Amino acid sequence: MELYVAILAGGLSNRFLPLEEKNLFDFFGTPLVIYQIKRYSLFLKRAGLKPNFIVVGNEKNFVLIKKQLERYGLANCHLITQTLPNQSGAIISALRKATKKLPFLVINSNDIFSETLINDLIHVIKKNKPILTATKVNSYFPGGYLKVNQHHRIEKIVEKPEPSTVPSLYKLFRFVLDYFPDREMLESVLKTNSSLSYEDALNMMLNQHQFEMVLNDKPFTSLKYPWHVLEATNIFLNNIKESVVKSQELEPSSQIVGKVYITKGVKIGSYSKIIGPSYIGQNTIIGDNCLVRHSHIGANCLVGAHCEVARSYLGNKVKLHRNYIGDSVLGEETSFGANSLTANLRFNEEIIESAVNGNKLKTGLNKLGVITGSGVKIGVSACLMPGVKISKKKVVYPNQVIYKDL
């Protein structure tokens, strides 16, 4: 069976600052939107389905996504620019490209969850009914929620409720992973009501059709805010099934413990220890007497002697020397001078807050270090307090203590 797969990658990433372009954020050396295309292609084809991918970008990221599609040999995917605002506008743009009367699957590029959910969705597709997906949550996560009745039937979608007004039954956070057996079912509502939000359009359809519900029971995240990179990293790392060591340049005194993925050209110095799950990208150097644990380190990084990197994400070309990096996200080409540190825990051990667009938000984390944009330079002996965000190409001078975002 043929179907259209619309991947929504047109978000402007405004809440993702100081990090840039969440749709192209790198995990295990692959941009996120490419990862999504590859994994959905694999699972759908394995089930005997033939996907026609439509990637919806924006004016800002169109050229960047196009380059990645060409780089990975995916030029046959249809890439279009969103012409109308909001999520409904993105879907209308995709529907205009869909010329055949085929089923329609809508995916948010930034939602990251277990492959189990994709398999469960494919199994339910065979019932030839519309499908919505969700996951049970114990704490508030920003986004939409499903309101269901006692018979487990979906009544409506409540979009971005206040934490105190989340529908109480099951607290089901909604993924944008929606299936429509008839493209025209979705098209007829959106095209005749183009000013509707996507959630309002779905609520109209819920009044007319019975939707199936597929639930996720594994860890998940959605890249809405920059600290969500740490949750995404954890999901990717926990997907490492067994250790893979492609490099031959490991000193005999170094240790590898647990499941790690070490790519080609990596050098690991004397008496260093890598604790899994961890990933180390191509041509990265880990110096002597280093400890790396539960972390993602990109390509062409230099983790100099006597560093500890714990539960962190390092982008490509990051340079460290005698540093502690804990629960942090370092953008590409960030550099740390000797003896600079990230603090990741408040004295009172309370949840760390972060300012986004002028509003203080609870991150849900009681451990959170620094988040840097690309090209940030940290001088020697600087101290960065929990949850600090530093914008692209900013400089922190030696011996400074940074309490607020730069």
C-alpha cells in the first residue's frame, strides 16, 4: 500500500535558543530530520508499505534541509516551503503536493520516541481507521493533550492547557503522529477552514469519526526547549544495543565500560575511562586521565587531559581542557579554557528554571549545567551557574562567574 508521509520541519526554533535549527540538530552524526526519514522509511517498508515523503520546511531552513537530503541520497523526497502560518498551514502545504488519493501520515520532525510506537501504529493502520498517538505523563510537558472517556475513546484535544487544567484521565500528552486512511478526510476540513488550527480541525473530525488511539510507554521528548536535548540524547544513547568500537587508537590503559559507540578515527589517551551508554564521533580525541560517562560527543572534538564529561551533549568541534562538564549542552565549536567548570545543581536542590522569551520556565530538571550556542568561548577558571544559557559567539572572560543568561 502506498501512502504519503508529511514530515513537519517548518518550526522556527525560537524557543530553542541559544541552539539553532532543531530540525537539523545532530545525533550520532545524523541531522534529526534525516534520521526521521530513514527510520520511518525502514519500518514502513518492512511492513510492506510504500512511503512518499513530503518534507515541509520554512524559508529559513529550506536550503539547509535540501543540502542534507542531497548529501544522504534522499533527493527523491519532496521538499516544500510552508506557505501558510502555523501547523495547519504546514499540513495544507503538504496536501497541495499530494496529488494521489492515498492515506496520509503526519509526523512532527522534533518528536523523539521509541521505535515500539511506530511498530504499534503500523499494526493499527491495518484497521483502516484514523489514528492519534499519545503517551502517559506524570508531570507537565508543554503541548497538546488527549481527553478520553472511561471507554478509552478520544473525545477532544486540549492544546497547551495550563498545568492545573490538563485532562485528568490518564494525562495523555499528544504526539504529532497522526494517520488518516483517506487523505480527503483531512483535506476537506482544512481547506474549507484554512484559518483553523490543526487541533481545532482534528476536534471537528473527532465529532464525526471514531479515531483509534495508540499509546507510547517508553521514554520520549520533543525538542521544544534547549534542555530537551539532554532527554533526546538519553533516548538515543539507550538505543545502543551493543558496543561498537571502530577505532584502533585506544591506549591499552584506557577502559571502556558498558555499551558505547566509538566511530572511526577516535583517539583515547592513557588511563581514560568511557562509561556507557556513550557516543564518540569521528576523529575526536580524548586525552589522558579523562572520564566520559553517559554522554554524546560529536565529531572532531578535543577533550583534553583531566576532563570529566557527565550526562552531556557536545556538538562537533568542541574543545575542552581540564574541565568538568555536567548535564550540559555545548553547541558546535564551543571552547573551554583550563579549569573552567559548569555547576549543575543548586544548593537547595530545587528544580532549575530558565528564561524563554522573557518568561521564567521550570525545566523539570534538578540537574542542569550550561547551554551554549555555536562558537562560544569560555576563558580560564570561569564558573557557569546551573541552567545558564550563552548565545552564539559570546565570550566569557577568565575568572568570571556567570549567574544569568548571556
